Amino acid sequence: MTRIPLLVGILLLSVICACKKEEQATAEQPTATIVITNPQPGQEIKGGTELAIQAQIKGDVNLHGYEVFIVDKQSLDTLFEMDNHTHAKELQVNEIWVDTLSQAADLEVFVKTELNHEGASVTKTVSFKSRP
């Protein structure tokens, strides 16, 4: 008589544990998409002008903010850096960089979002040009 309740208890416990493992596996692998709408790939900007950096970030979990970098592709110097630590499933990037370069340069904008506090992230890049 005691075997049936024991077997039912074990079966019930294994079902509960299996459900929790599946939920944990999904939570451990968050994802996000980043769409950079400005600058456009290959776009040329003139020295002294403002560049609006615009992107939309969507995640399947609450994201942990974003970072924006502009890097000179030849020297690897970081020309611009901005971060915004906010929590939401959708983030809008609207940053301004003023091109103060005196020489032509091939540049790249990086938009990065943190998916969790364990270091998982997604990065998207777009190459553009600065022409004095």
C-alpha cells in the first residue's frame, strides 16, 4: 500500500524538477536584436558635423542598458563612448557625436547591450567614413 503513494510522489517530484530545468535553460540563454538605423553602412559625414547614432534594441528579457562606441578602424582609437544603464525589454539609442577629426578616417560604430549581470551581451557594428 505504501508503494503506490511513494511512486506517485517520486513521479510528481521528477515532473516538477524537469519543468524547472527547462525554465532555467531558457533563462540562461537570453537573446536580443540590435538594429542600427543611423549611421548607414558606408555613409560619409563631413568634419565638424553632428552624427546622430540611432538604434533599436529588443530583448526577450529585461536588458541591462547599452553602450555606444565609435572607433577609428586604422588606429583602433576610441573616439566616442557613451553608456546608459537602464532596464527594459526594448531600448532606444539616441546619441550625438560631433566629428572633430581633421583627417579622413574609416570609422565603426558599436552598439552593445548587456543581457544579464553575468556578462552575456550582443553587439552590432556599422562602418562609416569621416571626410574633412
